[in-house]
Amino acid sequence: MLIFKRTITAIFAFIVLYFIFWFAILIIGGAIAGGIAGAQNPENARLAGEIAGRQFAQKYLTVIMISSIVLSGVCSFILTFGGILPWCRKSQ
């Protein structure tokens, strides 16, 4: 029964963490790319930043996807099989 709880929790944690990491990487990377582009072109900073953010997402899509999968997989297994969550601990 414990392995079932851990597996279900790991799957749920993987899905939630995947989307959290995905959006966090996109937001941080797009903000950095947009800030750099906006600083280089102060007249049209908003437009330049928006275009740079979109190009960042398109250029690094596979890297973002793979890193989100790896990070969420590792974190979900650490959370569930490490005994951090109370319902995933072994009873003594």
C-alpha cells in the first residue's frame, strides 16, 4: 500500500512540478532576454522585449522541455521516496 501511495504521489508531483518549472524557466528566461533587448533599444523597448522573449521561447523550447522533465522527475522522487511527505513515510 505504501508503494502505491508513493507512486500516485510521485505522478501527481511530477505533473505539478513540470508545469511550475516550465513556466518559471520561460518567465525568467523571457524576462532576461526582453530586458537585454529593451536596454539595447530604448525607443521601442516594449516591442523589442516582447519579440526577444518570444524568440527565446522558440529557440530554447527543447532545452526548456527536457530540463523541466528532468527537474520535476528528480524533485518528485525526492519528495515521495525520501520520506519528506508525511503520508509517504514508512510506519515504524
